[in-house]
Amino acid sequence: MPPDTHADIVPDSERRGLIGALPRPMRPYASLMRLDRPIGVWLLFWPCAWSVALAGVGVRGIALILWLGLGAFAMRSAGCVYNDIVDRNLDARVERTRLRPLASGRVPLKGAWALLVALSLIGLVVLLQLQRTAQIMALASLALVAAYPFMKRITWWPQAWLGLVFSWGALVGWPAVRGEMELPALLLWAGSVFWVIGYDTIYALQDREDDALVGVKSSALALGSKARAGVALFYLLALALWSAAIWQVRAEMLAVAALIPVAVHLVWQVATLRQEDGTDALYKFRSNRFAGLLMFLACLVVGASV
């Protein structure tokens, strides 16, 4: 019997869990969407939820948060597909990404484009549920999203561009509740940008050797041995801007104190980060799902108290 060469290019994640339960032809497409890695959906969703909560939730609050959650899933999945389309040749040269469906040839390019269109249509359905100002803000993010995969070829700080993209929900949630853009949303977004730069620098610590070999740039490479100090600075700026956002909503120190739990969590990340340990870096990166929850609870408490 000839060797099963196909098995050599199928990652374990397609043989178990949610993806493993799907029909075999669907599994590579599920991997293309990172269905086995929901952390990206959470990280895209949280700034949306923060903004809705800090704005006071409003009469459509729960439904709005659910719609934005669906939008985060669709657009993060679409972003992964688009990123893999752009990076398919580069991914084939990097150990961690060579088994991705496009890089390994398990999904044809036309199939990837079809999936991208389908996910974009789901995003359009979500867009139609929002108020006009929120719709305009959501559409304004598309240019940033389209440019992101190219940033690691252009700048040492692609994490900053990702921060602009992954934080954009803060500029959508607020006008979806209030009907207009206001300063707290801008401050919340700016703080989220630095939060994203911080946690994505941690994520990039895993790939420093491969990135250097193939010529890909990252903040982890730019910072070198000072990566921990850099992450600490980014998180400090995030907390300062989030404090300013909360102060705009309720000008009391007690309201700002709602940030203490998320601040403690971010301090823990930095204090225990092992820069040379890729496994630890991935664990600390994923822990930001919990940081996002703590921030949401802070915004919910403050927004509900006004």
C-alpha cells in the first residue's frame, strides 16, 4: 500500500475536536477560518462589547451585543482567509504555518475566495442591523483590514496596524447605542490599540526565529531583549486611556477603580512572561480573552451607573 502522503500535511487539529467532527471535505475550510482557535474572535469582539457597555447598553443592548458577536466571528474568519490568500507562499516557508490549508494545497485558491465572499455577506447582514453612524464607522475599517497582511513586509510594527483593526469595534459599538461618535469611544479605541500591540507582541515572540529567517518584521524583533518592557509600556498606556474614557463617562475615582481587576491581570502577564518560551508566550497571549472579560465588566458597571 502506498504511503498516505495526505496525512503528512493534515494538522492534528483537523482530526479531533470541533473540526474533527465535521465532514472531511469541510475540515480544511474550517481550519482556514481558524475555527479551532476562537481566541481571535474574542479579541475582536471585546472592544465592541466594551463600547456598548460603557455607552449604557441601550434598549437593544443584548441583541446588539449578540449581533456584534456574530460580526466579530464572520469578520475575523474572513480576515484569516484573506490573510492566508495573501500569505500563502510565505506561509509555506515558515514551520508554524506550512500546514495551513492554502499553503499546503489542501484548499484551492478559488475555494478560499468563495469562502471569503460568503463570510463577507454574513458581515453585511450584521452591518444592516446597526445605526447609520455605526455602519459608516464599520465600513471605514475595510481599508485597514485589506492593508494589514502587507504591513509585516513594510514596517517593524505590524502589531500597531493590527491594533487599529482589532480595536475598531470600540468605534462601532458606541454609535450603535448613542447614534453618534463621542470622545469616550475614541479614548476606549486608543487604549485598545495599545492593548492589542502589547498582546500581539507577546504572540510574536513565538515566531522570532522564523520571522528573521524569511524577512518578516514584527515588534518582537524590533524590541529584542526589551520585549517585556515594551509590553509593559503598551499596557500602561492602554490603562491610562481606558481610565480617561471612564472618567469622561463618570468623573469619579471609584469609577476608574473598576479597572483594577484588568490592571492586575495585565501586570501578571508582564511579570511572569518568559520571553524565550514560545509556549508561555502563547498562554499569556490567550489569557487576554479573560482580560477582555474583566474590561467588559468594568465598562458594564460604569455604564450602568450613569
